[in-house]
Amino acid sequence: MKKNIINILILIALVVVIIVKLSENKEIAEQRVYHYDPNQPILVHSMPVKTQALVIDRNYTGNFASEKDGKINAEVPGKIISIRVDEGDYVRKGQLLIKIDPTLLESKKRALDIKIKGFQDDVKRYTALVKADAVQAVKLEKAELGLKGAIEERQSVIEQIAKTNIRAPFSGHISHKFTELGSYAAPGMPLLELTDIAQLQFVINVSEEDLDLFDYNKSYPIQIDALPGQKTTGKLAMIASKANPSNDYPVKFDVKNTKDKSIKSGMFGNISIQKDFGENVIIIPATAVMGSEQNPKVYVIENGKAYLKSIVIAKHIGNNVIVKDGLKPGEVIVTSGFINLFDGANVTTKEK
């Protein structure tokens, strides 16, 4: 009996010891856990807002392309019996370039001439007979329809015969010849390539951040890589409304070639862009901006507190942004240390 009582007392003592130990461990753990105090000042890095002069210089590499460039195709089938030009030749608009054998078409035209003559005779004869009530008027109608159809078919053949004379659609140089004398030309088959380099386009690819550097109808100097020391100018003609696979936007400039046509299609060039944003530009780090692109904000420090303030961004420049509106020189903004920071929080600052 005494032995059982002793065992029970020992067990109770052990339980008490364990409870006391657990309680002590809990107090130690709670002391080690960080308890956020919203009134405790938060250490942040800051910078004063200043204005400065800003001039942006950009250089872009692009290439020249002919404004008029295209393949001349055959429109009617036939054997090529004459080629009047070679690669490199300069031709004028309307000049005869290639002749396709028109023999079959001319034979068809002669057959239609005979057919038309027959219908004309039938119309005369049936007209007289209808007036005399000798035949039904339907025969005259059929002869007139036949005549009309034959005349239209003959006109179509004449147009096809004209297409056997392949002429230059515009003035330019023969940049490529795809066929030879005696070859067979099929409709749609390319025969020649004609390039006009009197007017050129200079094309560059521009990132979305730099599109505002360009002004429509303004001319920009262009250095020609293959012609050291020789420059030309290009007038901004088009900024693409859709990005290419590289997420850049093609920008095109109209360029007038030199008198001796020294600028060739495909040559590379370099264009320099300079834009002055003025003397009083506010530039801040992009990391200081909170919120979305549509509603950007920054933390402004006033009397030891940080307040969110809406701003208007004019442009991104690398890791910085130009602020168009919302900030004034002399204000102090938070640049880093945003953990636990909230609108109206107490802060202690350290300039970065």
C-alpha cells in the first residue's frame, strides 16, 4: 500500500516538473519571436528630388531598301522569243523588256475575225427575213448574241496578244533575270526583277521606350557604312503599329538617293537621334515607383512619416524614370526599404 502511494507521488511530481519546464520554454520562445510594432520607425533609404538637364542620344543601325521593287511575271503562256535587257540595265517605264511568241493567239484572233464576219452576215440576212415574216425572230436574236460573244472573245484575245509584250511597269534597274531566251513562260512565272533606287527607305528597329524620341516629318542625318564620310538625310515616314518578333518597332525614313545612285538597296547605315528634354527634368530610380504602370506612386517623407503619392511618368530611361507630374524639387522620396512600409508609417531615413 505504502509502495503504491509513493509511486503515485513520484508520478505527480514528474508531471509538475514537465509542466513547469514547458511553461519556461514557451516564455523563452515568445521572447525570441519578433513582434511587429507599427509605431516603431522603419529604416528606409531615401533621396531628395532634384531637377537636371537631360539630352538623350541614340544611335541605330538599319538598312536601305528600294521604295519600288518587284518581280515582273508572265501573264500569258508561251515561248520567250526575245529578251531585250540584261541584269544591271536601266529601263524606263513602258519600255519593252521581253517578247512572248504570239503566234497561237494571233491565229485564234484570225479565226474569230472569220467567225464575226459570219455572224454579221447572219444578222443582216435574218434582219431582212424577220421584216418579211419569213423566219422567226428568235433566229435573229441567236445570231446577234453569237456576234456579241465573238466580239468580246476577240477583244480578250487582243488583250492577251498585248500581254505577250512585257513592258517595264516603272523606271528602274534590272536587278535579276530569272529566265532565258527560248524558255517557256507560264502565267505567274517570274521573269525579271525590277528595282527603282531613286527613292529609298531606311528602316531601323526601335524599342518601345524610345519611340517618343521620333517626330513625324522631321529629317534625321544618316551615315552610310559603305560610303565613309558620305551622309544623307531621312524624313520620318512611318512608325509601325505592331512590334516584330523581337518586340521592337520598325521605323521607316524616306530617303532621296544621290544623283549617281550611289546608295544601293540593302546597304547598311547608322542614324543618330538626339532629343533635348530641357533643363528642369525630374529623374528618379524606377525601383522607387510603387503600384502599376497606369497608377504609379512613390513614398514621400514628411515630418518623419512616409506617405504614398501618385505621380505621372513621362518616360523610362534604363533603370530610371522621368517624372512628368506629382513631385517637386526638395521633396524626399523612399528608394528602398519597403518591407513593412505602409502609407503613414513612421520612418527613419538614410540617404543612399
